Amino acid sequence: MNDLDTIDDSVFLIKEKSLSPEQINFQSNIKKILTELEKILIEKNIKYGNSALKPKRIFSKASPEEQLKVRIDDKLSRISNMGSDVSLDEDTVLDLIGYLVLYKISLLNKTLIKE
């Protein structure tokens, strides 16, 4: 059984007797990517409001979840069309991860409303 230590209230490092440089690097990369994603999602939420989870519904009447699915499909299509050049467009990959997080939040909100 592993003990968990909270680092910056967002990332957990598993306590082991000794972590290899590879494990330390892996954990560092997770923290770096998630911190970057957190910053982007919060900045966009401030800039655009809560438009992903509470859209204005001016044109589309689809549910927020369905609209997020469409955005996810668009990002997946773009990545698929890039083929082996996907690493050249890190923004698309980060956007996809962001939309998946927003989708997860949307599902969580629906669950909390039902409770």
C-alpha cells in the first residue's frame, strides 16, 4: 500500500523508498502539463464566461454535453487528419484534453444535481 503526499493541492507523489530519475521526471511532467491545462481552462473561463457548460444557445439548442462532444469530435478529426504530424500541433492536443476535462465536469455537475 502506498502513502500519498499532496503537492500544491493538485498533484500526488507516491512515496517510495527511492524514486528513479525516470519516475521523478514522469511525475514532474504530469504536474507541468496539468498546471498548464489548469491555467488555460481558468483563463478561458474568465475570458469567455462559462460558455462551455452554460452556452448562450443563440444558434444551437443542443445540450452542453452534446456541444462538448462535437468539439471533441472536431479536435479528434483534426488530429486524425494530421497523421504523423500531430506533434506539430500541441495546441490541438491540449485543446482536446481541455474539452475532455470540461466534459467530465459537465457529467459531474449532472450527477451532483441529481443527488
